[in-house]
Amino acid sequence: MSRFDYYEVLGVHRNASEADIKKAFRQMAMRFHPDRNPEDPEAEARFKRIAEAYEVLSDPARRAEYDRYGHPVGGAGGGGARDFDLRTHVDDLFREIFGDIFGHRRPRGPRPERGSDLRYNLTIEFAEAVRGTTREIEVPSRRLCRACGGTGARPGTAPVPCPECHGHGTVRYQQGFFHIERECPRCSGEGRIPAEPCGECAGRGTMETRRRIEVRVPPGVESGSRLRLAGEGEAGVHGGPTGDLYVVLTVKEHPVFRREGLDLVCEVPVSVAQAALGTELDVPTLEGRERIRIPPGTQPGATFVLKGKGVRPGPGRRAGNQRVVVRVVVPERLTRRQRELLEELREIEISDPETPVARFWQRLRGEGV
């Protein structure tokens, strides 16, 4: 007959609630589990007492009987058949309390697993990123075999129970005090294997395929943008859902335009004479040429805006603009005639006290600088 008090074993009061008893058992079992105390020869005996105490106190009817009469003669804890029963049921007890902590949850058939996601790198032109486009890509992936429907068995035949696990999908091992169940390595938890493998997929149930997929690129994307195509990834396992395909975009640089938010920016060169006298220019846009007027006296860096000629992110959203930045180009090499004209212009500017250059130097002299 047991010589120990169940309440003392778990360290709880006699009026402890079911939740308190369960919490105490969890803490004590984790602390004194034999696998955690391989150097302690008393660990298994102590753990058995903890499990026995919980088995009684967690059952309201057995707890009431224990509270009234104590340990029955020849009952729990007396060794023999009772000890054997405790060993038999302790796995179920741990599955209830700890789940998968010690690997004791019994698999109930193969679990559906979602297929892997795929990534595809797509490079597009600058104009395609701004305006949007549709591209067709070819993606390698594993899909369910069309011949066998994913069973792995030759069409017209059916899978048979796995001889390794006898159709259970799991195999059982002895590990210390416990029986541990693991996924069967031969059938991967299916419980069944093809008697005659499918000739198309060699019994795997999936095949490597290359599929052509249409990708719609919305307007306004940038380098690094990701497009998610649901259900276009790898096939799921055990009936699980198919993964997704992520298309990662890279936008090529443009020789004329650069992007700043929703605006497009381009620089146009003008000569000194054009900037001074004014002119009209046909500047490029992504939709063709657009004429703008450069007024007389335009300074380097002056910006002209073309409304609505920038990025159009989609219906109902305001489009960006195109900014045209004037870059005044000073000639590096002059013809004889150009030199004569510029020298004449220089003499006029120097002799005219009202030119900006002359006024600047007069102001410096006035300040004594």
C-alpha cells in the first residue's frame, strides 16, 4: 500500500481546484522527469508517484473516494498490476497535459501541409513600371501529378497499407520510461504506399513542371516591389493548399528620365544664347514630344512643369507631373566666329555698368573688399 499522501506529493492543499492540481502536476513532472534526471536513480520512482497522484486527484470520483477512505488495500502504488497499468497509461496522461513537449502526441494520419512559396525575379522597362504592363513568365515548380492525382499509384490501382507502420502512419519507439511515436519514415506519415508506382511521377505524386503564367504589373511599381500570385507556388502535401508565387520586380534605368515619387524628372540642355534670348523646345515625355517655351533670361536649374505627365498609380488616384530642368551648356570649343561674337559681348558687359556682372564688382569695390 502507498505510504505517501497524494496532496503532499503534488504540493497542493486538500481543497485545491482542478486547475491548481493540473498546474502543480505540470511543474513537478517537468522537474522530476527521468529523462531530465539521468544521473538520479530515484527519478523514475519519484516521477511515478507524481503521475499516480495526478491520475487519482484529477478524477473527481476517484479523488472523492481517496478523500473519504484514503488508499485502498492493494490499490494504487502497491506495485504489480497497478504499476504496469501506470506505465501503460502515462503516455496518454502526458499527451493530455504536455502535448508535443516530449513527443507523445499521437498523430492521427498525415497532416495537410501547405506547399512552398516560390520567387521569380522579373526585370521590366522604366516605361512599363510607370504605365503598367502585362508580362508572361515561365515558372518551374512541383505540381500534383496529373496521371495519378497525387496518390503516387499507377492509374487503375490503389495504394496499400505501409508494411513499416501497418497503415498507422507512425512507428513506435521505446525511449526510457516512455513509448515515443514518430512519423513513419517509409510512407512519410501517409500510412499507405503505392503497390504499383505511377509511371509518370515514379510514385512521388508530384512532378517538376514549367508553367507559363501571365503577370499583370500595375502602374507605379518600383524596384523591389513584390507581386503575390496566390496558389501559383508548389503543390501542397497530404491535401494541403498550394503555396504562392512572389514576383519581385527590378526596374531598368532610363537614359533620360529619373523618378522622384510620382514625378518624372528630365534635364534638357540649352545654349547660353537660348537661355538669354529665350526659345521653344520639343522635350521628351513617355507619351511623345511636348513643346515648352523657354523665356528670355532663363537661369540654369530653372524648372518647368508638365501637368499629369508623371506616374499614374491607377484609376481614381492623382497622376504625378513631369519636371523639366534646364541645364545651360557652356561650349568648351569655339569657332572663330563664336569667339568674335562672345568677345564683343564681353566688352559690352564690362563697359555697361548696369549688367549684373558689373554691378557685382562695383558693390565689392564700394565695400572695400
